[in-house]
Amino acid sequence: MIMKTTFTRVVLLAVALFAPAAWAKVNIEHWTQPGGAKVYLVQSHSLPMVDVQIDFDAGSRRDPADKAGLAGVTAAMASRGLLADGGDPALDENGLSEAWADLGASFGASASADRMGFSLRSLTYPDLLPKVVALAARQLALPAFAPDIWQREREQLVASIKEADTRPATIASKAFATAVYGAHPYGYQMTEASLGRIDVAAMRSLYARAIEPCRAKVSIVGDVSRAQADELVGALLARLQQGRCKDALPAVAEVAPMAQPGATQAIAFDSAQAHVLIGQPGIRRNDPDFLALTVGNYVLGGGGFVSRLMSQVREKRGLSYSVYSYFAPGLHAGAFTVGLQTRPDQARQAVAVTREVVAQFVAQGPTAQELQAAKSNLIGGFALRLDSNRKLLDNLSNIAWNDLALDYLDTWTAAVERLTVDDVRQASARVLRPQDMVTVVVGGETRHGSEWNA
């Protein structure tokens, strides 16, 4: 009977994951718990499920320079077993996985450049959800960080790094990050050497310093009331050490100007395609021109086959199968990147055409027709960003993490519709500096930077 009940719940959960949700107005409730955790809730009672995201300021931007990768491996190791606690026995990674499977729920951790996050998904049946929350609270507070497991994980990561470093795309990405970010943590690279300096003591130290209730931002979407959500958050964070947040975490320096603006780095590599990356530091996520730059980038290189870069580089000249551009904003100025692949003997021409298209767009902005097409496409697809609990949770956690207005989703369409050609042109001209963008070419002709830019 237990097995049948569990199977039924797993099936219901699978249905819930893919069932679309229709959103008219997104009502976001927000409050701060006595312990300091900030909670953001969207009630959705169409399905008996709940999705929770718990975020902490413990991303890779806080990695020590000699331990690049610490946040990422700490998050990964948080799911590799639990310590014993009171009447609860220790669980190895297999036992933990089986415990979640028995509940028909999931809980996991990951780290990005800015944050370390924990994601919970469960059905909300009264006889199930308390058990799910209890296990999640234990995993959040008591990861084992077992040395033997870390040794195994580290060996696998080193092998993965060595394999990735044989690919031109990896070489280009690492060189580009160094050129754009310099010594800023956004440009740190996890290496065999940095992994060798990371031990479980470093993981425990990071965890104890940053994973505290008063530093949590908790986003919830699902079939719970405000009172139930508040109780759920309290239970999830209850096993963490309380009241140790008197001191703010150390500030992280902003991204500095590039050391060699306008430089081109050509890296010899025997490959069928040359990999090209062009760019510069871009914007923070809370930049007031974020939407103007998003719409402008759709015209420039984010709109696929309707973008200017695709038209000029692929359609008119046949220099690349695909070419794209994007902003990657964060708590700091994430990179603006243009990327393409081309035949090695065409790399110089492809770089020249791409840089010319970017410079012309920054100088002139989009045409009225391009702007309207971009706005229509983005507005028309906006509902698809909110058509499931998981997608809505992603948007909600984005609002919470970046301190955006609670009505951000409700006003997004109107804000995009109001944008003018001048708004996009001025925003692009303020942020983008085509003459200063760095270029990395892996696999093309080996030339000096001045020759590439000629």
C-alpha cells in the first residue's frame, strides 16, 4: 500500500510539472520573518503542489582567488549525504536520494556567479508536505561534506576540466572571461590547481558564514496560504544557526575597466571552425535601462534569424551558420557578448563585419520597424515565461534577488511598449563601446591584434 501511494504521488507530481498555468495578474506577497528571512509568495491553488527557492549571497563571486570553484562544489556536495542528528541517522548520498524518491519530491542545491540556491518541489498533501519539509530542513542544515566523497568528486571534476580544455569553445570562453573581467571574481576559472586547494573545511566555513536564516531570500509559488508559507519557511530554516548576522558580508569590488580595451587575442588551434567572442563588461541586473537594452539586443543579435547580425553575417555574406549577442547582467556588470563560429580562413572578415554591425547599431539604434517587431515578439511571448509554476518561481526569485518592484511582472508589457527608438539608442550608446570591445579568436589565422582590427 505504501509503494502504491508513493507511485501515485510521483505520477501526480509529474503531471503537475507539465500542467500549464494561466496567469492574469501576478499578486506577489512579501514579508520579512522575525529571524530576518525575506519571503516572496505567489499563491496558486490550481494544482496541489508547491515550488520553493531559497537563495543566499554565496555564489562564486565570493570565492577566494586561489579557490575558484568553491561555491559550485560546496553546492554540489550539499546533496552528497547528511550528518546524523539526534534520532536521525546519517544518510549517504544513496540513502538521501532514496529518501527523496520515497516522498515523490525533490530538493537540490546549485551555485551561480551571485548566489547559492536551494530548490524544493513537492505535492502539498497534509500527510506528505511536513515530511518533505523536515527532510529539506535537515539537508539544508546538515550536509555531511564527507572527505572521501569530495576526493571522488574532485577527481571527476579534474578529468572533466582536462577534457573540456581540449575544446576550442572552452579555450575561447576562458580567454574571453579573463579579457573582460580581469581579476574580478566573475572571471575566475576553476582549475585543477584551485580544486586541489579546496577541502571540506573550506566548504564548511563558506556554508557556516553565508547559509543563515537572516540572509535568506525565499520565493514560493504554489498551493499554500500566506500563513502556511510563513510556517513552511520557518520550518525549512529552523535547523540553521540563528541570529549570527550582525555583520554584513564583505563587499565585493565592482568590475574594473578592461586592462586592454580593444585588444584582439588570436589563439592557434587546429579545428574545423574558428570560435569568435567579442564583448565588454555590460550592466547590472537592476540597471534602469535593462529593458531598453534587452529590446535593443533583440534587434542586434538576440532575435535569431530576424537580428541584424544574422542578416549581415550569415544571410548576406555566408560567414557563419549562427551569430548571436546577449547581456548577462548580475549583481555586478555581467558581460555583453557577441559570439559566432566561422571557417578559419574567413575569421578575419567575420570579425570585421560583426564589429561594424555592432558599431553601426550603437551609433544609430534600431529603425522604427525593427523596434516594433522586437517589441511585438517579446510582448507576444511574455506569457510563455509564466505558464508553469517553475517558470513563475524563476521570475519571482529574480524579483526577490535583484530587489525589483513587486509589480514588475504586471508592468513589464507596458514598460516595453513605451520604449522609443531614442530610448534604445541612448541606452545602447551609454553602455556599449564598440571601439573598446575585446575580441578572442580560437582557431583562426594567428595575427597580431592590430592586423585583426585593420
